[in-house]
Amino acid sequence: KYINKMNKPQISVIVPCYNHSPFIVEALESVLNQTFTDFECIIINDGSTDNTEEVVLEWIKKNEKFKYFHQVNSGLSSARNKGISLSSGVFILPLDSDDKISENYLEECYKVLTGNNAVKIAYGAARFFGNVNKKWNLDTYNFEDILYKNMIYCSGVYRKADWEIVGGYDENLKEGLEDWEFWIHILKNGGEVVQTDRCCFYYRLKDVSMITEQVVKNHYGYNSRVYIFEKHIELYRKTNFYDMYFENYK
């Protein structure tokens, strides 16, 4: 196990939550059980209307590494940014409150990032759990492809300094895809991405009808995609990628 010889944690785990009281304890337990112990965990309640606050406040009595904050409902990007702004770690792991990580997740990603300064994002293999239990087959990263579609789930580990450079997650993206835009932004000027099979991220699949309803409501992220393309238009103009994308998108 890694032992910290300094006061500040190496990794800050940021857990935004909104009405996930049935799931959040499982997410927090997966953080508590890490083999890498040099971390803090910051929980941001984004204006939940269920009993999330009661559940979390009772649970965090177990461990001083876990800190709880509440804000008026402002969206996922805002909650992540708030948590990161309050953090002390060199590295950041965003973890949604209905997902979880393997016990060696922080340890393996930390090894990758500290072993090579050119690496900007480290993440593990992935599995679905909940309604469906199976491997999540992720495409291999390259920058040209991530302009077209995201192949890095939201819980990659990265340096807080890179978050500061790009100004955090874009809070204009209220309908999703904020993690995709964030990856594009921190990788647009170069940097390596490493996926390791030595650890695992678990993405919870819940009610399919709810997911479908959200996807249809937001027109498959159309407005968010237009916003992302226009924000980074200089990347897409290089290959007429903008027009090609929307031909396929239709």
C-alpha cells in the first residue's frame, strides 16, 4: 500500500450526487476499500430532494477522509467543479454516485500517471452492472476518434492542474456530454491516454425506459453536440469533420 509522508492527499475523489440515496453507499464503500489510501473523498449534494443528505451524513461518520457539501441544484458540471475547487489532491477522480470502482483502481491509475508525465488521463477496464452484468467493450483512444465519439467514461483520473488550465467542466452543458467536452479540451494540445486492464470501473445500468426517455428528451444530445463542435470548431475545420459528423448524425 502507498503511504503518504505529506499532509495533502495525492488523489481527490469527487462524488456529485442527485437523488441517488439507494446507490451512493455502494459507491462510497468502493472508495473506502481502496488499496491506495492516500486520498480524500468530497461529496457534493446537488440539491437532492430525497434522503441523500441523511444517508451520506450517517455513513461518513466512519471515516474522516470523506467530506460532505450541499449546493442548490446547479447541474453535474457545477457539482464536479465545486468539489474539485474544494479539493487538495494532485490528481482528480470524478465518480458518479451510482457507479463504483475496483479496490485497486486508484493504485493502478496513480502508477500510470506518476510513471509518465506525458499521460493526461488514466482509466481502467469497464463493466456494466445492475440490470445488466457484462463487460463494456470500449474503443481504443486516439484523438481523431474522440472528436467523433467519446470512448473515455467520466471516471478517468487526471491532474488537477489540467482542470485548472481549461477552466473546469463547462457548466453550459446542462443536457450531458460535459465529460466528453472536458476530455477534448484537455487533450487538444497533446498528451497520452492510458487504459489499463489491471483495474475496473463499474457503470450501473438502471431502468432502461428512464434512460431511453432522457435520450429522446435531449434529441440524442444534439444541442450539446452543436455546442461542443462550435466551441472547438478549429479542430473540426481541419478535416471538414463538422459537416461529415452531422451527415452521419442525421
